[in-house]
Amino acid sequence: MSTNALTRGTSLLPSFVNDFFKPWNNWLDNGFEKALSVPAVNITENDRQYNVAVAAPGMKKDDFKIDLDGDILTISSEKEETKEEKDQNYNRREYNYSSFSRSFTLPEEVKRDKIEAKYEEGVLNIVLPKNEAAKTPPKSIAIK
């Protein structure tokens, strides 16, 4: 069965209902869902640091706010855009407001005073270096 067969109704009525609500579905899919979306985050670890990568294309570094409150690292953004078109017969204004906030509990071994962040090519990268004590290799203990 093709994907189209799965998304379209098998009879005339479901197809008609889907087509009738299509403008609303497109509006909800394109506008409402995007406004509620949160950027994807990847967290990797090596022996020296944790790396947090936030996928946020189309933003600027000034759009982000990064706060550290105790063990909680919060990455947030608020962005408002206004677009206005004028013509002889109409005046149209569009507003776009988007925001998100993600919080993470940091492990004890993170050096809080050495955290760095950089935004480039649509990705916000945050480096969380580990303390020297965390870098010691694991050790086997002999059983007596």
C-alpha cells in the first residue's frame, strides 16, 4: 500500500472531509506546530568534557540566553518578528513569536567557571569541561 493510500481516505467521504479541512490542517501544521517546537539537542561526552549541540538554524547568537543557576543549565530564546506589506487596497501585518527553554542538570564534575558557548552554522555548541579528578582513568581493585 502506498503512503498516499494511507494518508487519503479509502472512500469518498474521508477524502472529502480531509480536503475540506485542508486549509486548517496546513495552517496548524505550518504555523502552530512550529511555534510549539523545541530545537533538537545532542549531548556527547568524552574524557575531558561534555558537548551540548542545539540545532537552531535561522537564529542569531543574540537570540539565545544561557543561564547557570546552581546545577541547572538553562538554554532559552525569545524571538519576535513583524512583517508588514502595504498596497493601495490592503494592509497586512504578520507577527511571529517563538520561544523555547531547555534545562539540564549538570554533573558534579563540570567546571562551572569554564563553560563556553559558540553559535555557528545553525548550531549552538556548549562545552562543559570536566574537573581534573574526573579525568583519572578507571582503576581495577584487587580482591583479597
